[in-house]
Amino acid sequence: MPDDQPGLDAWKRETSAFDRVRSVASTVSKPRTASYIADEAHVAENTAREHLERLVDMNVLLKSERGGAATYSPDPLHTRLQTLRDLVEEHDHDGLIQLKAELQERIEAWRDQYAVDSPDALRERAAETDEAPATREILATANDWELVRYRLDVVEDAIENYATYSRDYRASA
Amino acid sequence: MHGGDRSYDSADASHRALREIRRELERHPAIATVQGFPSGEFTQVVAQLATDRLDVDADDITLTVRWFAGETPDDRPQFSFHLSAGAGDFGWHHEPNPHVDGWGHFQKRSGSDAAYQYEPFEFSSTNPVRVVWEIMDLLSAELGSE
């Protein structure tokens, strides 16, 4: 990969090799080899492999074998736990219930507006529109709907397990 | 979850991308503040640019980022990095648009009543983290030409 890409110098200046390997590997959509991640993160392949193994040990990434080569992908549980941590730090139990209601209202509003029950059904609706702006708006809403539905699922988890997730072990240290 | 790959969840992948975009913007010296938006939903990332560090003559420049990883792991991501600066706005998008060939494009208009001007744009990478740093480099030049 060429070294004259816009922003590359600043990225390398402001981040460590470990940062770049972690952030690239955490955002791949399918399992990737150390070689692919090294190329995207602009680090040597051996450096990438060393950091990737560390990230597997930290439960940030999952390691698997594909075609005889080791591949790495984000651990969905790690992302979910990070989101749960943010939620219980930003909201108390009542605040989470309020947030749940807001997310439910958002989804209900889309259901009423488009008369469909899911983002997939809304995407099918997009195929029936006659004008490009309307199609783009519907597709963007379908994407938002998926994200809000994911968020709602995590918020419900946070509410159900609030006592466990909000326990502060630092207080008893 | 979509397609034949049962390990892939497009919402999870998109949310993860948005979290990493927020983290990278927090690292960038030209960013003053950054947050998930709307605050409870986190379907976008919104950042305020540190205009004094960019040396541009504007008080308030807002960057709004949208990212959807795709319905299957093999799909191209749909995303946009769009800036509102004064009366006008501009941004780099990666999504279908009838005004340009291909997905990558730059669009700009001088005011809310003006029509957008479009031109094709090729991203160096479609990894969310790489896109952040590429766009932050390009927007400095674009703001300087305003």
C-alpha cells in the first residue's frame, strides 16, 4: 500500500503501531489475515502478528483458521461489554428505563411512518420508490433502525443486569 | 444478522465502526469535541472542529459521520463524512448516488438553497479508521480553499 496517502503521516504520528493494529482489526467485517491487517495498519507483518496475538489474549479479537492461515476478527462480546460499560456509567437505572422508552418510541414511529415491521422490510420498500432522494432516505432510515434496535437490545441487557454491571469493585478495594 | 454468514451482524459491525471512528476523532488534534449522536441512539458521530488549530476563519464547523457496514460481510460499507461550515456544507460520501459513477464522491453546496455539485472521489481504503485520517487531511485543504 503506498505511503503517500492523505492523512497517513498524521495517523502514524498520533498513534502507536499497537493502536493502529487494534483499531483496524476491530473494524474488519470478516476474518482477515495478519498480512491484510498489517497492510491496512501500515506496520510490518511480524509486528502486526505480535499485536494481534496480544489482542486475542485480551479478548478483543477472535482467532480462527481459514485455508491453513490464521485469521482475526473482532469479538462481538467485547464491543457489547464496552457499550454496556458506557451505558451504566452514563445512566442510572431510571435513566436506562427512560432511554429504553425513547428507543422503543423511535422504532414505533418508523413502523407507523412506513407501515413495515423491520429494517429488512423497509429496504424492500426502498426498491419500490421512484425517486433517488426518497430511496436514499429510506435506506438511511433502515440503517438507523438496525442501529437503534441493536442499541435497544443492549439497553435491555443493562437494565436486566443493572445491579451486577453497576457494582463498583473499586469502592471495596 | 444477514446472509449466509451467521457470525456477522450488520448492526454490531456498524456500531463497532462508529465507536472506533469516535475514538480516532478523539485522537485527532483538529477535533475539539466528539460524541455519539443522538446521545441515546448513537447512530452517528458528531464532532466540533477546533478551528483555531486548523487556522480557518470560521467559528463553528461540525462534522457528522454516518457508517453502515453493509448487510453482509462482503458488501461495501455505506458512509459519509459531512461538514457544515457557515452557510454551506460539503462532504465525502461512499454510497450510491445518481449524480456520479461509482460510490465514492465529494459533494458541496454554497448554501441550503443551492444545488449540490458532485465529483467522483476514490477512497484510499474503506476501513473506517483509515477513512477518518484521510478525510481529516482533505477537509483541512478544503476549508483552506473556502
